[in-house]
Amino acid sequence: MAELIYGNIDSEKISYIRKKTAFKEMQDPEFITIPLTRETGRLIDKWGQKPVLPETYVFPILKPGMTPQEERNAIVQATKNINKHIKDISEVLGLGRNVSTYSARHAFATIL
């Protein structure tokens, strides 16, 4: 999510190469393609950075010119902030569980 740029998005889908496996797949990169739903489009319109240019990061987590360490620090901080908000929402909803980006990702994969 942090490295998503507008160039990865068209009117029907989001396509990208997963960074974790990109180096292994340099010879024959495999794109991950996600349908662009109306809801996803609304989220990007609401929270996405402007201007909408192909090289602009969609979400304001990373900035051009950051060192790899600065990028890592920014992603860790963004994850902490997101997890705090998820925890607050979980408490308001009375879920009684420790919900985080990690547990949400694994729950999604299990259900899928």
C-alpha cells in the first residue's frame, strides 16, 4: 500500500509487482491484479494524494527521494498509526479481540 503509485491504477484494476518478490522475478515479473471496485475508487479519491500523476504515491506514507531506511521507518510508523486506529475501532465495537493489520490480513487470507 505504501508504494502504490497512480501509475499502478487504471479505470478497471490495480496492477503491481509485489516488492517482496520483485527481485526474484526480474526476468519474468508476475503482476498482481486487483479489480478496482467502486468502494476502492472512493477510498483512493478521498485519501489519495494530489496531484494525480503516474509517479505520485497514492497514500502519503512515502516521499520521493527517501532512503531505504527512511522508507522503512515511515512504513513502520504508518503501520503503528493504522493499528492504533483499528484497536480504537475494535474497542468501540466491543469486539473484545486484539485486531491489527496483521490479524486482518491473516483473517482475509483464511476466509479467501
